[in-house]
Amino acid sequence: MNPLISVLIVEPSEIICEGLKAMLKTSGKYNVLSPLHDAANLSERLMAARPDILIFNPTLLTAPRQQLATMAQERPTMPVVALVYQYVEDSILANFRFVIDIRCSYSTLLSQLQAAMANSNNEDETAESPENYELSERETDVLVLVAKGLSSKEIADKLSISVHTVNSHRKNITHKTGIKSVAGLAVYAMIHNLME
């Protein structure tokens, strides 16, 4: 029998937390940890509880990119799923790979969480130790624009190159740095003083 997947919910509404908890427990695959109603002690909780997956209300983020980058550093294989039930700016949601709308069905909820976990597991299996390559000048340009939140199309337009070329640069950046998330790349760019 497979071990239960531990889930931490960070959501201010107790009603929503309890509803999610009940739905996930019904599946028999999830162990829902005691939820947090704000992000104040999240870092300590992540280190202590070490959840497999985090369901997070993005409206609790004050500095989305930095906070998600910190989470990615603390728990690099833990998928962070945005839980939305009100308007959230696209620029904030772009930092999340997976988004669950509160109005989704039970089966959609479970399939989204399964996809998030599968994606996390695939990254674990395919992760190679990053080799210490330096980024080319063009890769650095692409990295900075990715860190600023631009899409591949926007980067292509800005640098007057094709989207395919941008995607090739992004793959090279991921290979060379070992960082797969936009938030992680933003932190990398800041640490290496690449941001203006």
C-alpha cells in the first residue's frame, strides 16, 4: 500500500479548509495536516511538517515571486497549488504551475493534485546534477526577462528572436542552473546581481 500524500492547506477561511480536508480524506490517498490560516509561520511549518503538496491561497502573498522562491528553496520537490475563489491578478497566478478553482468538481480537484504530484515525481526522476556551466550573454538576457515575468512570446518580441529560440535558451538555462521554476530563476538572477 502506498503511503498517504501529506497536504498542507494555507487558507484564511476555516470553512474552505474543512471542506477541502473532508474531500481529500474521502479519497483515502491524502493526509491533510492541520491548516494554516495565514502565511506568517509558513516557513517554520514547511520545515517541521515537510508536506508533499501545498495548497495555497495566493491572496496571502505580499511578494509572490520572492515568497514562492523561498518555498521552492525550502521544499524544492513540493508542488505549490494555487487555490482561487476570487479575482487574482494573472501576474500572480503565473507563478503557480497548478491552479484549483474552488468551484471545480471533486474529480477535477483530485486530478489536479495527481497531476501536480506526478509532475513533481517526474522532475525528481529526470533531475540531473546541474553542471557548472556559465550562461551565455543571450541566455542571461533571457533569464532576466523570465525573472521579470515575461512570457516566451514577449521575450521573443523584446529580443527580436523566435519563440523557439527563447524556449531553447530556457531549456539551456534550466540545464545549466538546475532550476526549473520561474520563482527559482528569479532568485538566481537576484543572487547573481543580474537584475537591474
